[in-house]
Amino acid sequence: MGDFLMGRRGLVHSPYDVMHADFDIDFIAKALSRQGRYLGHGNHYLSVAEHSVLLSYMVPQGYEFVALMHDAPEAFVGDVHSKIKSVMEQNGDMVFRNLEKHFWGLIASKYGLVSLPLCVHELDIAIRKLELESLHGKRKFFCAWSPQEAEDRFLDRAFELAPEAMDVDV
């Protein structure tokens, strides 16, 4: 069958074939709610969706929606640990980073977002320690939502922050 991505419209044989219609917020919420942060390691489950919802409450006012959506490309390329990305880049492999940028550009265009603001990026990095301590039972930072709860809360937060995003159709 060959390599493919699964989009809302079915099999997509190249990440560059994905259309704006594949970036519906419900599709993104479902995918992110089923992906574990930190490759699923830890004593508890933390989905990318829960992480994104939590981050959206922590950023300065006006950055909430972009914080919620900051990992949306991972709905299409997966969550690769930052240390692995660094090793890839140190060895001259920029394919993954370029795919992430490609998907961010499409998603940002669809939802009227700009490049990732520095405050969102810095806070995303800063909460890693809290998440990792929580994953290993040293602190309570997140709730370990089920995939369904994470999906529902992601969609609720998206509707709260950008109700127009729920109806975006390109």
C-alpha cells in the first residue's frame, strides 16, 4: 500500500497533499487526544490535547487560541520528543522540522493564526518540568484525562476561544 497519512477525506499519500478541509478542529482534537506526550512514558497518561488545553489557560490574554493550537501539526506528523528532534537536526536532518512548519503554515492560514509567539513557545518549554514530575508522581500538575475527555475539553476550549473556528470551511 505504501506510506500514507489518514486525513478526513481518506488516505493521503503525501503530507503535502493534505487539504485545508483536513484541518477541521474536531479532527485535530481527536488526533491530539489519542497521542501521549513524552512517547507515553510515565506513570500517568498525558495527551497532547490535555497539554494544549492546560497551556491555553497559562499564557497571557490574547494568546490562548494559538496556545491551544500550537501542537496541531502533531495531529498529522505525530509527537516526536524534542531531544530526538534535536539529534536529527544536529545530524542535518531537517525533514521533520520542515513538515511541522509546513503543517503549521496550513493550520495557521486556516484559523487566522500567525507564527508561534515567543511567550507560547517559552511557556511550552517551561511546563515540561512540571509535566515530567507529574508523570512520575512527584507533583500533581495535570489530570490525566481519558482520550475522550481530552478531545471534548479541547473542543470546548476551542469553541470558547474562537467559536468561528468550529465552522471554518475552506
